[in-house]
Amino acid sequence: MSLDDLKSAVPDYAKDLKLNLGSVIGNSDLPAQQLWGTVLATAIASRSARVLRELEPEAKAKLSPEAYTAAKSAAAIMAMNNVYYRTRHLLSDPEYGNLRAGLRMNVIGNPGVEKVDFELWSLAVSAINGCGMCLDSHEQVLRKAGVDRETIQEAFKIASVIQAVGATLDAEAVLAE
């Protein structure tokens, strides 16, 4: 199982996705840990079993055990935070913004990898989950840490392509039944 297997599974009508998958991963300027952590976290966030099965082995091989765990942690904590903060933001009553969340988020303070990497992975997962509040928050932390816009864009480009490939392959699996 590999990136090549995943690309070959993409149907002809979604050729752009196949090409984009190859370029956002194969031609990325991100350092290996940032790249493969982003790939793993967004593969999890895509909720596509096929995408995760195909990309996880290569991500695991390219990441340290700590980075592998941290990328999975980013996907897990953002699955919760994106729902909570997106809902708080979407509710018309601004008083929800004054209430204490009361949710444990310790991993954000001590992710086991460089904070910039974890923030980048959290931003990419937030892009898939559509939480504008979280996107703004993680982007601001990254920018304050000196991360350029092109690097941040790389992360959400990876997220967008992985999400689209997952949706396409999952639809094809249903249609083939």
C-alpha cells in the first residue's frame, strides 16, 4: 500500500486529483516531518479508510515514533476542538464565547514534537473540518513563530487534496456495491 496505489485508484474523471496528490506530496517543499505529519493527520481527518490505509504505512516509516503519535494526536484533539469552536462561533448568541470550555487539551501544550509542526498539522485538520476560528488561531500562532504563508498554504493544499481523494474513492466504493 502506498501513495502510488492511492493515485492509481483515483478514477479517470478525477484525474486532476490524481495529479494534485502526486504534486502536493511528491513535490512538497515541506521538511519530511511536517509533510508526513500533515499527510497522516489529514488522512485521519478525511475519515476515509482507504486513504488512511494507503498513506499510513509510508507516514509511519518516515516519521519518528514521537511525530507519528503527535500527528495522530493532532487529528484527535482537532476532531473535538473543531466541533466545539465551530459551534461556538456559529451560534448567534455571543455569550457562548464567554463560557469556559472545560475540555482537556493538554496535548496542545506538550505534543511531543516541535510546536510549529503540531500547529501546522492542527491547521490542516481544521481546514478539513471547516473551523474558521481554529484556522485563524493556528495560522496566527504559526505566523508569530515565523512560518511563511507558503508553508501554511502547503498544509491546507495537502488537506484539500487528501479530503477530495477520500470523498471520491468513498463514493466510488459505494457506487460499486
